[in-house]
Amino acid sequence: MSVNNTAKIGTMISFDNDDFYFVQILKRRKDNIDLERDMIVINNYYIESVEHYIKTIPHIIELCIMENARAYIRLNKRNYKKLGSHMVKRVVDIVFSENSNSLKGVFNSIAGEFHSDTDKKWVIDIDNDKEVQYSELLEEATRLQKETGRDPMAEIFPTKNGIHLITRPFNLQKFKEKFPTIDVHKDANTILYCP
């Protein structure tokens, strides 16, 4: 079963100066049993505008099909200027540790770790094997978001094995009391496309 969330995600992205969204094409052993490692990165994209997103999506889909890989997007946007200070620190640390081989991956590493989105988005990862009522979980996540005083967000994206519920931050402790087996990620990928 293929998963294509490109149209819906296209309605959620927005840009200010120096903003971008980090997209990765990942080939996973889960989908390619002969792969020697659990996962390899096929390509990274830095989506800098809605036009860039629209133009890049066909290439992303084509590469995913060709490589039997998945495209993931981090829905918390990044900012080139704000990532600069993190990069400088990381480069200095690497140089002083005399591990200069890892310099080549600094930007992608930093882009994966640090976001600058003022409208933070969390990913609630619900696999089909979890015995949970989606409606009850959605109701609780919405209620907890309302407690923060912000408008709740509840966007549902299908995944290969369940759904990702995209929300704004809420009281995680209260949520875990009710749903202890459900994973909540504060800056995780969600599937953009999967063949």
C-alpha cells in the first residue's frame, strides 16, 4: 500500500525569510531485506518555498519508487540563519576532536536536530497493532491542546502501518497517564511519500 501525503502537507507549509523544510529520502531494511544497514539516506532536500515544494515533489516520488525508499518531512520548519550558530559550534567541536571526517555531514545533522518553528508540531505515532481507539485519543489530544490556550491542531496522516496525528504541544504527562504505550515525538518526521 503506497502512502501519498504530499497534497495535504503542501497546505500546511509556510515560509518566512531564510526558512526551509527538511525532507529526507530514506531506504530502510524494513522495506529492503537485503540492505546491510537498518537505513541509508538516499537524498536530502531543503524546501525553501511553496513553488520549490511543488516543483520538487515529482522528483521525490520518482526517486522513492526507483529506490524503494520513503520520503519523510519534518513539519517544524528550519531557518538557515538560526542553524548557523549551531553549525559553527559543531564544526569547532569536530575540529578540536580531530574527527574531521564527520565534517561532511554537519549541515544535515544540524538540520535534523534543530528547528525554529514558533508554531511547534508534535507527531503522535499510532501503529495498527496498538489497541487504542483513535477517536478517544484524538479527543484527549484536542482537550489537552485546548488547556494550553492555543487553538488545537489535529491533522491525520496515514503511514505504512497506522497513522501520524499531528498536533500542537500539550501536557505530555497527562497524555501518557491515559495512553502510556503511544509514542509522542516533539520534532519527528512524518511520511511525505512511500511507494
